[in-house]
Amino acid sequence: MNISIEGNSIDLAPGASCGEALKAALSGKRYKSCVAARAGDLLLDLAEAVPAAVFEGGERLEPVSIDSDAGLEILRHSAAHVMACAVQRLFPKARVSIGPAIEKGFYYDFDPPRPFGPDDFAAIEAEMRHIAAAAVPFARRELDREEAIRFFEQKGENYKVEILRELEADRVSLYELAEFTDLCRGPHLPHSGFVRAFKLLSVAGAYWRGDEKNKMLSRIYGTAFAEESELKTYLHRLEEARRRDHRKLGRELDLFDFHEDVAPGMVFWHPRGMLVRTILEDFLRKEHLKRGYELVQGPQLLRRELWEKSGHYDNYRENMYFTEIEGDAYGIKPMNCLAHMLIYGSALRSYRELPVRYCELGVVHRHEMSGALHGLLRVRQFTQDDAHIICRPDQLEEEIIGIISLVRDLFNLFGFSYKLGVATRPEKFIGTIEAWDRATAALIQALERLGLPYLIYEGDGAFYGPKIDGRVTDSLEREWQLSTIQCDFTLPERFDLSYIATDGEKHRPVMLHRAILGSLERFIGILIEHTAGAFPTWLAPEQARVVTVTEKHDEFARQVEKTLNAAGVRARADLRNEKLGYKVRAAQLEKIPYVLVIGDKEVESAGVNVRLRGGETLGHKEIAEVIALIQDDSAAPFKQGGMNYRFA
């Protein structure tokens, strides 16, 4: 029987394996990189027979290379099995539960006689290398479910038995790797020899099935790549990420703190961190005013009936906090849109007034499980750069374009590369499908009018409308979702928002929910890691540190400090009785952009010797030159982005 693979026509006997087909069609080097085959949406082991649909022409058989996304997932899933095999050789009494591939790696949950720790990694990795060197085949077999239950009962693998008893399938697949057998759909690598570049990373406790009522298991995390060079690059990035961890830098730079015993998931901002926030918030307010927004503020508490009316109570209440006042139930706001609609509805609006753009740096609260809290990146109380635009349907596209322009300006300002995607209707939604289709079309049309590429995120929309998500990539090539532009025909209907049109009749407006940086807490955490704590000069809480050689230079240092602060430069004099090198080094560790050194020559010439936080020396400068230098440095990112903003 004849099939075509990558343009090569080959003859196959009935029952031929995918591996045989690919070997006949591909060059030796190309075939050696293959770890599986794809037929339509189906991924197959190389040992599996070519599906009938391929012979019938309904599907094409395609190779899956180890360095492709699908190939890497198979590699990492197989590496998890290799790890489990190694663990059970070293710790025969350890029972296994689940071991999936995850983004950039894999993990496996074990029930060992004692919890595993990092000290166990060397022995486990050595045994994994032994298994890999033996190129042990991954062998698939299928059993009736009841037969599989008996098999795992005999092995004492109670977690596998529990999983099997809940499956509805009559037959299941098992994979064997030497003496280790796992319940698994596959596919897997042809043999363990492909698992060459791997590393065990960490161990953590994990409740069986995520339920704290169940037993705590030991979860070992690892990663694997097709090439050793890729593994080394990834491990370097992990080390750099640890060095840049915003929680670590937040303490070192005295920006913020957490007190989990009294306020879990809530931030205590120290003066330096609060200054960063204030500068950022002031900039955002000014930028919004320039773009035609009006500043508003709503209350923290709204009656439960209002959250029921909006649909949040039915669709979002597990993320909300509620309280009671004089017998009435109130919801603590997780978002600002309801208050903004009430502000809009407080007066009769004409079509001439639209669009209305309300902006609020609103403090909101959302319930997060304790295990999900993570520094500034996942908190329970945060501030959104939130805004709602209420407009006529004919204004919708222009307003979306205006928001996208702001997204681009701010992402460029902070040095992020980014991509945009349209998130479509989820399974759980309110409103009509017709309204959803109109809203989705408006978002896509705006992106296409701007000529911007975009992705589709199927089913990721908010419950009340589709959205454009802006995802940035930081300096460590990690992706973060920041901005969102949500198009909503439903809430204006529920809250009976209207405007008087040219015909003198009431018409229904459309509402755009949008946040650019999202949670300011989360954004600052991301920015700390993106910049390794070296904030751009305009945002640095301390822009210049004045340091003296000896105490006889202190008086002039105080004058310089005062002059700089009067000119709008955030500066502080370090007059400690320490050596100059110590004080300069301290300023560099605190990521101060400019270090201004004062000795005898500087006092005589009424100037300073300028050093940068990276160690470069600019030499002697007059005070006026230093002020201009710092102000120009602060303004430079805005000029580059065409925003023409200047800090003075």
C-alpha cells in the first residue's frame, strides 16, 4: 500500500509500524531525530501500526522531531518514567502516583518510606543515566481495566488502583520500562537512550489529588531537553531567575515585606517601594488624563444584590470576600466595573458625551488559596490600573484602537517585547451568542485594521465578554499576561445603561473593560525581575547617591543633596564614617543609577565626580550638568517611545 510522507512516496505492507514508514521515507539524520508520529490529532509511538486512515488517504503521517514542541513533551514525559524507574530501583518501597510533563519539565509524585530531599538527587540522577545508557525500550501494552487493576494490586500500587477504579474505559494502556510499569496513554520515546540532557531541580510536598485531607506525597521536579547545550542555557536562566527573584530583591532593596501571620497575601510597602508605586501611579494618572480619561473612584463594598445583578455572584463568588453590615450582605469588590456603571448611570447621557472614559487605580480584593500566593505575583489585595470606556457601537473600533496604542506605548516604555491574542467565549458565560460574536468581531477588526498579528485563545474570555490579552516577554524570555481589553455588550444591558441618540430615543451603549499593566503589585514584581532591581532612572526611588571621601566634605555634600532635590532629582547624601569604596559599593548594590563622589577637588571646583551603577565613570561634572544628565536620562525612554514625557 502506498502513502506519502513529506513528499516522499513509499510502499508499506499492511500492519507496518509508524517507525518503519518514517524510516523508509526520511533521511538517516532526519529519522534519527524522530521520537513519534502524528496522524491528524493523534500522536503515536513509532512502534504502533500506521492507522488505517493514513492508508485510506483521510490523514497524513508526519514525523515528530524530538526538538519540536510535541517531541519535547514526549521527551519530558518519558524522562518522568525514567526517574520513577530509577526511584523504585533505589527505594523499592516507594509507591508511585502520577508523573506528567509540564511546561519546561516534568514531575512525579511518590509515596516513599520517608520524604525525599535534594540530597537524594545525585543517586537518582546517576541511576537515570544508567537507565538512559542502556537504551531500554518503552513497551506499550493494552489490558482490560479489571485486569490492569489486578496487576497493580499485586504490585501494591494503590494509587494506580484508585485511578483505575474511577476510569470508565473498558481497556487501558500500560507502558513498561525495564521492571517499571505505569498506567499511561503515551506516546513515549522509542527507548530511554533519548533521555540524555536532564536535571532534577527541586522537591516539594503535594497532597494526593490536591486535597489536604489526603496523604502528603513527595513531588520531584526535573527538566529535560533534546541537547545538553539547551539544558545548560535553561539552567543558567533558572539561576539568573533565582538571583532576580523579586522577593529576594524586595528585601535587599528595602522595597516591601510580607507578614503572613497577620495579613497573608497582602503587601506592606516600605518607603522606597511606596515611592516607586507613587511615581508609577502619578505617571499613569497623567498619561490617562492626556488621553481623554476622567479619574473616578468607587467604594470598596457594594451590596450583594448588585453582584447578583452583574452575574459575579453566580460566576465569580468563589474569588470574592463577603461581609455583613447591620444584617445586609456586602461584597468586597474584586473589580471596579460596577461602580463605574453606577457613576455613568447617575445622569442622562447624550450621544454627544460619548465616549465616556473612566479610570481608577482601584484597590480590589480576590480570594486566592494560600498555596497559590507568591510574593507580589499572586496576592489577595492589589491595585489595578483599571478603566471602563462606555461608547456608542459606532465608536467601538476607534476606542479599541486607542487602548491598543496605549498598550504598545507602555510595553515599549518598559522594554518588553509582546504579543496580542483574542480570547473567545468560555463554556460559562452570560449574554447572548449574538452579542459575543459582535464583540469578538470588533476586537479582531481593530487588530486587523492596525495590521497587528494576533493569536486566538479559544475559550479564555471573561464570563461577560471576549478580550484581547497582551502578553509580554521579559529579559529571561519568560512570558507574562499583563493587559486585557474586554468588550462587553451584556453588563450595559443588565444595568440598563443608555444614551439619547440623534433620534431622541434611548439606545444601549457598549462597554470596554481594560487594564494595561494589570495588578500594579504584580507588574512591579515582574519589573523587578526584568530589570534585576535596576529600575529605569525615571522610576528609581533614589536617582543619585552623594558620597564623601572624608567628613570634611560633608557640608558641601549636604548642599549638593539639597540642590538636586530642589531640582526634582531624588538624591540622598551618605555621610557615614566609612571608606569611600564601601559607600560606593553600597550604592551600587542598592542599584542607585548615579553615584556622585565628593573629595577635595570637587569641593574646590563646586562639582562632583560621576559614577554609574554599572561601574562606569563619567568624570567631573558641574551640578547643573548632573541635573540635566539625570533629567535627560529619565526622559529618554519616553522620547524613544514617542511619548514626549519629561520628569523634572
